[in-house]
Amino acid sequence: MTTKKLHHALLFALFVAAPVTASDDRPWMDTALTPDARAALLVAAMTQDEKFQMIRSRFAIGEKKPAEALTAAGYVAPIPRLGIPSQGLVDAGLGVTNPGGAREGDHATAMPSGPATASTWSREVAFQGGETMGREAWRQGFNVLLAGSVNLQRDPRNGRNFEYAGEDPLLAGTLVGDSIRGVQSQHVLSTMKHYALNDMETHRNFHSAQIGDRAMHESDLLAFRIALEIGAPGSVMCSYNRINGVYGCEHDELLNNVLKRDWQYPGYVMSDWGGVHSASKAALAGLDQQSAGEVFDKAVYFDRPLRMAVDAGVVPQARLDDMAHRILRSLIAVGAFEHPPQRRPPDAELDAAGFAVAQRTAEEGAVLLRNAGDLLPLGTEVRRIAVIGGHADRGVIAGGGSSMVGWTSRGPNAVPGVKPTTWPGPVMFQPSSPLQALREAAPQARIDYVDGTDRAAAARLALEADVAIVFATQWSAESVDLPDMRLPDGQDALVEAVAAANPRTAVVLQTNGPVELPWAERVPAILQAWYPGIRGGEAIARLLTGAANPSGRLPVTWPVDVSQLPRPHVPGLGFNPPQKPEDTIDYDIEGANVGYRWFAAKGLTPRYAFGHGLSYTRFALSDLTVHADGERLTARFEVRNTGARAGAAVPQLYVHLPEGHATPLRLAGWDKLELQPGESRQVEVALAPRLFADYDPRTRGWRIPAGRYRIALGQSATDTVDTATLELPGRTLD
Ligand code: BGC
């Protein structure tokens, strides 16, 4: 080890790794006190400079990286005098990224994309994903994970949908909340982001999301609130965009009034990287920590400009103290003082455990959209399989931008060089080959591969095979939206050519989200694998061969094409758009009727409904009864596996609001249960009262109007098998 390296190692051990214990001169280390009491003692002991040190992080990539910081999105130096640990901020919600490239000691699991986790409809799977990422962040020396992405999917063209959890506030809020809980169970603080309405990437640093108060609270804000109640994230990241004309990071109403006052949020607000435009305005509006301002903002507003504002009394000292307090209490609350992260060498057993969680998520998250004539699963009678396209011989595609896990213990990008190779690229393929996995899963079959660039060759191979499987991919990335809903690079024509040659064709999709499927009726089987992560190849092979029974259900509505969207034409989408983007996005067109609610309100029939997903077995739902026991609302019913295989059912409950309500229906509860062939079970599901209620901007509260509520039980938003009615008196909720 060189002297310099030794010096860094010593500094690191001294400042980061040593937990500090309580003593008379450090009463804030007393773990019997509440995080708030401890933070208050600390703030009282801090100098003004130390407080200012807390409220800005520095970019820890590139030439301005503080020497002692690990390469990552952000760093705040420790204050050894007081035993305050450093803050190491690392991306993101799909695994711990390695922004500096592979380093000794990196051991990230590249998790499947957000919609894949959401498609599991499993709180346990979401928690395990978070737990895995939290553990891996901690073992790489980080204590803040920039995870918890819960922006609602309002448009399938949003380039970042792959980081989010679909279109429904209850489903997205619940699962992201559980994932945050998982992260924080490992003494790693999680964010929840991007607050709020950062639902498109185009012009994201400028555009204003226009939306009425009530609609905002009943959609995007509801998702954030549910995630917050379940996950208690230490920090909330305010977004780049403006909301009704005001920047997310200086939005007094959203930060001070809604988040901190109405929702009683005790944690801190950190800015997105480049999201700060002022000092006193932002601080007074509720921003607590500026992120990497020296690189991304016009000024380090939370240094000199804010010092001047505090000195001049424009920003009260109490506000500065509150900023420091919030940051410290959140670090204390997750145990960051007592359990400082330790950079540990890779551990094969833990790596395997992380990969197993990724595989479980991919298997439970893949959605079997179509399976005409039960083409799938592939039985042992299948002797020749043609695998075509999607680089299936080498890996599975991933999304681009700050959330991309660029290196795992399985090595780097499996398909380097695919354009764009620079931000928001590179286009990443996780090294997990579906072809190889399929060869292992179906040893009786001869499996040949062509890359699909030559359609005629692909069709010839398909013709000779018992079954053809086309792997179709769509790359998507942060900072740019998709220009349309089409598969790129002539892949539709490839599918058509293969299906024409062999009617026994299956398509495996790896996409950001819904895409047009002009060939859907000519292809018997379609499996949506999303971006399936580091064990995606294995998961896909197990699903195709029936070793795993598909149980994913869509967390989004699958439109036929853009004409069904609230905004069919949005100017400025994609790379090098022909038209300039607009400064505003009118979300009041659909308001709170996002996704399936929009389709129901407009009487539109999607390609596949929200909640849809097939299995290799069948389920029957029956005998629905609904009950109001004081404030507790429940549904009871029976679920039976009527097929010949074990599988997981996902019964869903939708509340139809009384006649005349602008929102037709809302998901109010669900369950997921494994059933053996022939097995039936009685199920009780709690229905979320807030989904019966309306938000009243005048009272800033929720109210269930008295009336008759029809509860529908089904296996998707449109497939209702049983209904029951609840007569409810009017009442208010928090
Ligand atoms: C993204 C955030 C990310 C941050 C740090 C921003 O561009 O919007 O999601 O956490 O960068 O990398």
C-alpha cells in the first residue's frame, strides 16, 4: 500500500468506520433518547460552520471529488469532534451503482426494473429488494441510498418509467414504501423521489407540471404519502421540474405545507442534482440540503448566499438549525451513528443471496400477457428451438442513467458499444444470457440462435424449429423520453417475419413499459420481462419452460397505441426532436384519472388491462362479501386453483365510486397467494379507506362521502367476476 493510500485508509477508518459511544460530553450518543432529542442536543453543540457543512453535499465523481470520499453521487464530510458520521450518497433504486467503474470490493446486485418489482404485487419481494440494496450499499461504505422512486406512470413514453412502480397510487406507494423499509433495515438511509410530478423527462429542468390541487393529492401525492407512511424514508428528494409554475425545490406549498406540516414529515428534503435555483427562497420553502451544487447548480446557494441571508435575518437562524436537525435525526433514526458502513470484501454467499432476490423478483415480476393455445410452457416434446434477437446470446438489457448498475460480480456490460455509449448511455446488457439459461433448462432441445439483423435468416431458422422465440428490446434512459410507443430497429418486422414462418412463435419483451404490439394477434405467446436484472436470463428460461409459473400482473395499463393516451402528441420527445418541447405539461387532462381510471372514464379498451397477467394454471374467485366494522373495511372471498399446476393468484378489489363521481374506479386492495392444484382458500383483504375518500383542498383533508360503494373483485381492472355493495356513512380521514 502506498503512503497516500495508507493515509486514506486511516482517515477512513477514523472518520467513517468507528462507531461512537455515549459519554458525558456526548449526551446525544445515548440511544435511549429519541432521534429528535439526540439531534436537538447535537445541534445545540454545533458551530455555525458545522451546520453549514451538513446542509450541502459535494459531488464525489470527477475532479472535484473530495479526496477521502468514495466515488459516488454525493458526500458530506464527517464531524469527528461530535461523532457525526460522513454521509456517502449513492444511486439508486435498482441496485448500488458503480459510477467510477469496477473497483475492488464492489458487489452490487443489478435488480430488475421498478415495474418488474411492482408487477410482483408482493410486499415481501419489494422489501427483500430494498434489504438487498441497503446491505450492499452499507458493505460498500455508503449510508444514504438515492432510492425510493415513486413517480406515477402517466405516459408510457416517459424515459424513466423503468425506475418507477407503475400508475396506481396504492400499489406503487405500498411497494415502494416496503422497498424503502428494506433499505433502511440495513442502517442505510433511503430517499423517496422525485417529489413531485416529475412524470416526464423532456425539458425536465424547466417544464411546469400543471395540475389542480385535488387531482394532485388523489394521484401522485397519494403515492408519495403511502410510501412515506410505510417506509418512513429519511429524506425526500425534490424534483427538477416546476409544479404549477414553482420549482420543486422551492415549493413552499409542497415542501412546507403538504410534506412537513400536513403529513408531519420529520426528515429532510434534499435537492435533485441541479435542482436548486435560490438560497433564501429554497431554504424558506423547505429545502434542507443542496446536492452537489458546486457542479450542477449556478451557485452553491447553501453556502455563501445562505450565510448572508441568515446573517441578514432573511432566513431565521431557527430555520438553519431545523435543516441540520432534520438531517441528523434521520441519520440517527436509521442507526447511521451506531452502525457506520464498512467497506467489506465481496462475500460469495451474500452475493448469491442478492442474486437470488433479483431472480425471484424477475420470476414473480414477469407478466405472461398472452398464451393462446397454451404454447407455453415449452414441454420436453419440444426438440428444436430458434432463439432470435435481443442479444439473447449474451445478456438482458437495462435502462440508462444514474440508476444503472454498470458492473456486478458477473462482470461488466455483456454487449459493449451499442449506441449511445455516452450519457445517458451506455446501453447496458447485464451478463445473464437467456440463450445459455434456456440450453440448461431444456437439455433435450437443440437450440440455435441468430441475432435477427437478417430477417430472412431468422425466418429460415424459425421454419426449421418446433418453436421460435423472439427477444425484443427497447432501451430507455433518464433525461430523455421515448419518441413513441414503438419497438425500435425494425423489430416489429422481425417478429412478423418469424411469426409468418412459424406460427408457434413466442415473444419475450424487455422494455421500459408498454409498447405497440401490432402483431399481437399473430403471435400466440407474449411474455413481458421488463428489464429483468442480473438473473434475468435464468428467470426467463425458468418461466418459458414452466419451472416457474408466471404470476406477474401489470402495474400499468397497456394502451394499444398513443392515440389512447391523455396526450397523444407531446412535442419534443426523444433524441433530436423535430419540435421544441413545451414549457408546460397539462396533467389536468386526466387529473387523478391516471391509467386504468382514464381508460374507464373514456370508455377505452386497452391492449391489456391494469392488473392483467396469465398463469399456467387458472383461478376462480367467488363468494365476495364486504364489511364495514367501524373504520375497518374488509372484503372476504374464496380463491380456487382450478388448473393442474401450483401457481400464485393475485385477486384485486376495485371500488366503484358512487354515480356522478369523476373517478370511475380505484384499486383499494389485493392479495397474492400460492395455491396447489385444486386448492381453495378463504381470503380476507383490508380495503384502504383513503381510496374511498376524496381530497378536499379547502379543508386539506380527506372525506368519504356517504353513499353506496360497489366493490368489484377481479383478476384485472376490467375483468370483474363478483361484486358487492357497501353502504357507508360520511366521515373524514387524516
Ligand atoms: C437524478 C436522481 C439521482 C441524482 C444523483 C439526478 O439526475 O434525477 O434520481 O439520484 O441525479 O445521481
